[in-house]
Amino acid sequence: MASQDSLKTRSSLEVNGATYHYYSLPKAAESLGDIDRLPVSMKVLLENLLRHEDGSTVKKEDFNAIVDWLKERKSDKEIEYRPARVLMQDFTGVPAVVDLAAMRDAVAKAGLPADKINPLSAVDLVIDHSVMVDKFASPQAFEENVKIEMERNKERYEFLRWGQKAFNNFRVVPPGTGICHQVNLEYLAKVVWTSEEDGNTYAYPDTLVGTDSHTTMINGLGVLGWGVGGIEAEAAMLGQPISMLIPEVVGFRLDGALPEGVTATDLVLTVTQMLRKKGVVGKFVEFYGPGLANLPLADRATIANMAPEYGATCGFFPVDQETLTYLKLSGRDEDTIALVEAYAKAQGMWGDASKEPVFTDTLELNMSTVVPSLAGPKRPQDRVSLSQLSDSFDLLLDSIGVAEDPEMGAPESFSRAEVSDDTLVPLEGTEHHLRHGDVVIAAITSCTNTSNPSVMLAAGLVAKKALEKGLQRKPWVKSSLAPGSKVVTDYLKAAGLNIYLDKLGFDLVGYGCTTCIGNSGPLPDDVSTAIDKGDLVVSSVLSGNRNFEGRIHPQVKANWLASPPLVVAFALAGTTRIDLSREPLGEDSNGNPVYLKDIWPSTKEIKAEVEKVVSDMFRHQYANVFDGDEHWQALEIPDSQTYEWNDDSTYVANPPFFLGIDEAPEELKDIEGAHVLAIFGDTITTDHISPAGAIKPDSPAGKYLQEQGVDIRDFNSYGSRRGNHEVMMRGTFANIRIKNLMADGREGGYTVHVPSGESMSIYDAAMRYQEDDTPLIVLAGKEYGTGSSRDWAAKGTRLLGVKAVIAESFERIHRSNLVGMGVLPLQFDQGDSAQSLGLKGTERFTLKGLSNDIKPGQQIKVTAEKDNGDTVEFVVTCRIDTANEARYFLSGGILHHVLRQLIA
């Protein structure tokens, strides 16, 4: 921490009899000038720079750049930022720990002590992404799903337990505890972090990066944090600063209060739509205004959680009285709470509704105008009011062309004329039928809403009132409840509402991220058969944050985000082709229609139940949070500094990334004679690129697993196998809904191997090109890499031999990950695209201007030669954005850079 402190800002603070040293922003202002009107999130960055001033990575001119930002409200200055800690979940955490283990092997091979590779900052990994909804609507569902989870993931969990023992500063929260973001909010975060140095205690803002894009949830607590790829997170763990441009900060003013009958979910879907329309990719968003006084901490966390959906780096809420109230409620100790208040006020970081900071740009929402909403059918920013849902679904059917499209491939039992928008398909063995728009999955899941007692208890009240009216869940609906922490179960029980959710089939299925990441498990056989038989477009309704194509379930094409109480309501209705604002959900025991308004709880009713949430619930559930159950404690742990790799493992394998790391990196040269592996359109997400969800038996990954002797029933998911590069590279670009424009309209991971003209899987084509030493590029449209911070979207791209990706624009995290893996991100000039330039993918490409002198934002000349000898020439911009990124890229990637430094 030892800062040069050229501005003489080192100060001390007395709190509850303890002395804390800190770097004072008011003292910095004596030299820098007035900084009071900086957004609070920018003040956090300035404090970070003051504390890490070393004359090399952080210099005095960096402080001046923050002050200059006040004049221009934006900056092109690069800074080196060092977060206090790192948060991981197991899907992204396992490959990160695999990389650390492989790096230990590499330094040991180079004759250095293996423990040279060790996290230098605090790291918490929460195992929360591996539970699947195999069993549901049963009192035994939770225990059965946990048992299956442990059987499926024994190898992975043994590996993580080894890592917990082998690495310093590395803690693991065992499975069955909760979602990493909710555990972070309720327990791990401190708001003000402390550390010891030379006998002194230093206080500074709690900051973090996480290997999940929804790390942003913690911004609701006044903790600055955002998602990065596992690659960037590993570098931060190993002491590397995060290079970033000083961000633009968009102020979002909130006024008023939510009206009766409107939930925090409705608010966040409205905010997401507004900010995505505004355009905040790569920017900070900071919330302010008098409306914050009417926004509980849980509602703030709900909004902050969905920053990736509105495209921002973070959605920040400054510390204020509500922060302290939540810290007390969640069981934090009095000294921590007192320090948070004293520090925030001393640093000018205390939220004050009477002050309006300087922002790059602003927008405003009066919360009294928010209406009940959903979002879908395949993007979280596409908000639909409850009354418009049925019409929106009909538009979806029209766009798919259900009644007309001969390519839909109606099965033999239905002629094309019969497969229309009102097709009824019998559910075998029952008296029921399934039709387009029916809800087959209703899931109360994900970190977004299960952290929020108001919407969770509202769901319980809807269930209670529905049962009292004689309503029941439709039999074709797979229902589930997967809370973000065990505290949720405690307060549902305290309110006596868990029994009503259970009776409707919303039994506890696990504590973790389930349906929202595709761990929805199999549909009942009769439902699955009916969907295929009628080629039906069916729906899921979930209280999550992601509904991208192919993500929730391969058979479900329409996915709608909604509040937990609306999830219950749609399970009762059984269809999304309904206007719940005026059409009945069903009939009561006397045959009378029952409307949503008849079972919707009042704000007063919800508030009365929320008051039953108490501190003891949090203290009890987090008292032994790192211990785990008997299954976890029984796992065998190798006692070694380096990992004992099992060559037969299909879960954990030593990756090839660091081969030859003790040799000098190859010099960067022009790319010549490259072929196109794929051409993609707009909004290709990391779900499309990175392997996720189920593994198809006939896919390259499925075939590989069968060759290794793995039964199809034991495939597990791609996410669970992220520690094995052989599986993951075969699953890259293999999403069932991805559309490669070179594949003649065929969905899935297919392409054309240009030299032979053969159609094949993208993986097989990439391997053919590698055999011929042919470099590859990918062409793409706007917002390439939207979505979760999946490091395998970049790792898989590299292992397939892709040297560069040329896109119209990139989402922030994926662009950074590509650089971090040594893949060159290039951006078309405004107005240019693969389509406008007439590129078909059959051309041979040459990229000129690449050398070891590569600069951020450099122009690269591209020539595409067609079969007939004609050429298309255009210029692209190098999206290596900082000088530090250039150094990483030239080393072969960010982890390669760290290793080369250590070995040198």
C-alpha cells in the first residue's frame, strides 16, 4: 500500500476507540482544487490512485486527469486501478484455478518455487452455478438435487478444495449456500475495507472485480465492483493493475416512489430499457436524486445487478443512511457500521440528495410512472408491459412464421396446414393439450430478485391468495424456487408463506443460479414430446436477468423476465398469450373468474411481511459459511503445492496456454492469407460464443466425451466442464441458436470449410485449417460479446486458431478478454460492415500494419481477395485500448505477461 503520497494526503480517523489511517480526498483537494462535485464513483477511483501512487503505474498526472474530467466530463486518459478483492463463482472460478495450477507447473518447470503463484489480494469463490433443477415440485427436490450435484461434480469440488488449501488468500464457500452476488451482499462485502501495514490499520473503499458480470449487484451497497473475465481477474489476483480509461459517468436521477401494485422488478426492467436505449456501454452509471429515499437497499441491489443488461460497467449507489440500515439488518458488527459512516462522510462519499454531482450526461425517471412489466422474448432490455404481453407473443409467432414457414419441419403426425398459431398438441397420458405460448417453465431464480424480500414475500402472498381462491399451477408448468441464500428460506418460513409456495409446486430446488443460466434441467417427457411433435413455440417465465436465445432451455424459444409474484401468476395461467390486466387467471371453486388483482397483495401487506426479516436470520446462516455439509467435508484433498493432474479426467485438465512460456514471445507480424471461420450478425452474446448449457450427443464435445467413455446421461453441462479445454474448445461457437451467415441459414455451430466447400462443424473446420497452418478471422456485427463475462468465449476462440475478430462494435468485457488471450479485436469504421462491403466469407484476408510497435486505436489496413482475383480494401481500428493492454497482447496474453515477468 505504501503510497508516495506526493500530495501529503495521509490522515487518520478515530472510530469507536480505534485509529484508522487513510488517504484523504479533502486534503488532496487542497492541491488539486475543488473535487466535491465529482460523482462518488469517481471519488472512489481517485482514492484508489492516491493510495497506490508509485511514480510508475500511478503518477501525479493521473490525479490531475481526474480533476480535468470535471471540465470535459470525459477523458481519454488511461489509469491503473487496483481493486481490494476478487469474487468468483464456480463456472468461471474453476478454469481460473486451473490456470493458476498450470502457472504453478510452469514456474516450477522454470526452476522457481511453485508458490510464487499465489493470490496477492483476497479471493472468495462461491460454488453456486452447478445445481440443476432435475427434481421439482416435491418436498424432496432440494435433497435429491444436492445429491445429484455432488455426484456430478465430485472431481471439480475436490479440485477446488485442493485450491483452497494450496493457495493463500483464497476462500471457498461450499455448494448449497447461495448465489455469489447475494452472499457478497449479505456477508462478504464490508463497504469500507481494512488492512494492516507496518503496525497501522488502513481504511479504504471496499472495491472488487468478479468473474461474473452480475458482480455489479454490490454497487447497490455503495461498493464499486464490476464483472471481468476470469483472465483479467486472475491477473488482478496476481497483483497486476487493471488498465482502464477514466470512464464517462451517466447520472440517473430518480424521483417519486413506486405506485401500488408495482415491484422493484418492474422498475429495473424500465431502467434497463431506458439505459440500453441511451447507450451506456463501457460507462459508469450513478444513481442520485430524491427518489433514493424511497428505494430500499434490496431494490437498489436489484437495479445494480442488471448493469450488464443495460450495458454499463456498473450501476452505482452512494453510501447513505439506507446502507447503514441494511448493514445492521444483515448482521454486520457495530464497529464496521460506524467505520462506514465515519469514512464515507470524511471522504465526501456520503450520498446527499440535495447535491447534484457533475455527470457526463443524465437521464431521469419518476418512479410513479412505472407499470407492471416483463422483458423478452430473448433480450432483457426489451420491456413489455403486462397488458401487451399477448400481442408481443403473437408478433413473435409472426416473425418466426409459424403457420407459413416450410422450413419449420412439421412432424409426420401434423401436416403444415395443421401447425398454426392455434395448434393444440395432446399431452400423452393426460387430458391436457399444449399450444404456442404455453408456459412450460416458471422459475423463481437468480440473484436479481431473490435478494429482495419484498418481491419474494409478494410471491408467497400471491401463492397464498391463489390457493385460497382454489387456483392451482397448470400441470404442464415446471415450477421451481432457487433462492440466492438460505436467509430467504428463513424469512419465508417466518412469514408462514413457504407452505403456500410448496403447495403450488414452488418447492425449494437448491440455493444457486439455476434456470437463469440454463440449469433448468429436463422438461417432463410428455411436455418435451408435445413441443417437438407440434413444433411449438413455448415460453418460460423467470425472475432472472438473462433470457438470451438457447440459454434457458433448448426447447423453449420465448423467455420472459418477470418479478417473482408474476412468475407465480403465469404458472397459474399456464400461458403467456393472455392479458393478465383484464383476463382471468382461472376460476375459483365456485366457477367464478379470478383475476390477478384478486390475488395481488397490497404494498401494506408486503411491508408487514418484510418487517419479519431480522438480523438473527443472517447471523445464523453465515455463522459457519465456509464449513460446508458432510458431503463437502468428506472430499479427498491432495496435499501438494502443485496439482496432481489426472490424465483421464474429463473435468479438469492441464491447459496448453503456457507451453513455451520460458521462451521469448513471437514477434507480431501481419496476418496473411487468413480464412473466415464464421460471419455473425448483431448481438452475438457470450452465450452464443462460449460453451454453455447442455452438451448434445452428436456435437463435437459430445462425441469427444463418448470417445472418453462418458455415458450420455453423465455429460453434465458445459459450465461444469470448463476446467477441460478439450471439451470447451469443441463447444466454442456451438450454441444451438447461433447463426453463422456462411452456413446457408442453418442454426447451430456450423460453417463451410472454404478450400473444400464442405459444410461441417466450426470445430472440425478450425482443426482442418490448423493442419494447414491457415490463420483464421471472425467477422461480426454490433455488440459482439454481449452478456456474461465468459473467459472461455476468448479462450475457445484462441484455441480454434482465430487471430482476429473484426466487429462493428464490442461489448466491454469480451473485448478485454480477447486482448487478454492474445486475440486481436478490430472494429469496422462507422457505416462499414461485412454486409456493406459485400464480404461472403470465401475471401482470403490480409491484415497490414501489425508489428511490435502496435498502438491503441491504430488503423489497420485489410484486403479481402475474392476467388476471381477482385479485392475489397477497408480500414479497421485496433481495439487494444490502452498501452498496458498492448504489452499484454504482445506477451501472448495477460497471464502470459505475468508469468514471463516472474520467470525473467
